[in-house]
Amino acid sequence: MAKRPKSGDSTLGGKGVMQQIQQLQEQMIKAQEALAEEQVTGSSGGGAVIITLSGDQRVLSVMVDQALITDGDVDLIQDLILTAINQGLEQSRNLAEERLGPLAGQGLPF
């Protein structure tokens, strides 16, 4: 009867796979940390509302043009803020996909 290799046996590549997984985890953590340092913006109303977000989708700042506040159209202001936030979130998701996507595509041998 043939001898069965142990799970940690190098013939199965167990150690190599574990090292690859650990390296991938370390790369992912570094990429996520770098992503958190990047910023994207969403704007609406021709720049009347500008939202700045981090790459890990945290809202960092909200800028509303004084003219909007003076006009006092609350519904318009709310709509513009929502539009700017959603645009910024979309840009943040795209940035995350761009930065983290290559790490997800690294083919591990299993």
C-alpha cells in the first residue's frame, strides 16, 4: 500500500501554500492601510457641494457653497449632498478595486 503524504509534507506544497497565504495577507493589509491614506472627492451642483472621502470610505469633509445656504432651499441642499456622497463612494469603491484587485487575482495553488 502506498504511503500517504502528511498534510505538512512538502510533496503537497503545504508549507509553500501557507507562506503564500501569509504573504498575501501581509500584502493585503499594507494595501488596505495605503488605501486608507488616499482621498477621493464627490461633487454636485457644479462644485457647490464637495465631499471628501478616504479610500476606505470614511467621509473626511463636507463643503457646501455659502450661496446654497443663503438661498435656503433645504431640499436642494440635501439632494446635492446625497449626490456628492454617492459619487464619492463610487470613486472610493473604484479606487479600492484598483488597488486591491491585483491581490485578489493572485492565483494560489489550491
